[in-house]
Amino acid sequence: MIPNPLIHTSTFGGNPLACAAAIASINVILEEKLPEQAAEKGAYFIPRLVELVSKYENICREARGRGLMIGMEFTSDDVGYEVAKGLFENGILVVGTLINAKTIRIEPPLVISRDELDRVLETLDKVFADVSMKFSA
């Protein structure tokens, strides 16, 4: 730092526009009670997901989460990739963890509706059934 104090800079540090956007985001989070909404929606979704997963023990070991940060652990990477592929084909985006798909994450936006959560569950049931048949054969 001493030979060249400008080597350590920040592109966005103190930027008035970035600060205004951060303050606006914090205000929306607080005013719309997004953490509380996430907790309520997770309390609705996760038990239904756990029940669904119990029907497909041959491919899915566990569903777990808190709020709307949800994970599903599969029996293998291949199963997780197939589930993710099936969900993508039906307009539902999920993501693996680290460098594999043995566990995939469902992390919907905090403003997701119950109808949309129900659609995710219905789609998961369809995709699980298809993948379960593929990996049972």
C-alpha cells in the first residue's frame, strides 16, 4: 500500500447511486417484511416438499431448508442433474451446490406467491415421477 496507495480502490465504494440503491433495497425489505414472508412461505412449502420427497425415496434422500432457502439431496449427481433438467424444461430454475447436483437448491424470490409455490410442487411431482422411472429401470 505504501509504494502505491491507489492499488487498493473500490469501484462502488461511496458511490451515491449505489448507496441510494442499497438504502432503497433495505427499505423495501423492512417495509414489505420480506424476512417474515420468507419464513411464512417456507413454513407452507417445506412440509409439503418433505411429504412429496417421501414418495420418491429411490431418488431423493431428503428435503430441508429454512424460509425460502431450500435444498433437496439426491442419491447421486446424475439424479440431481436429471431433476434439474426436468425442472428447467418446465420453467423452474434451480441450482446445484459447489460442483455437483447431488444437492440442488430452490431459492425463489421472496415475493413468490402460494400459487407459484404450488406450481413448483406439482412440477416436482411430475419430474420426480419421470426421473424415478428412469433410475428404477
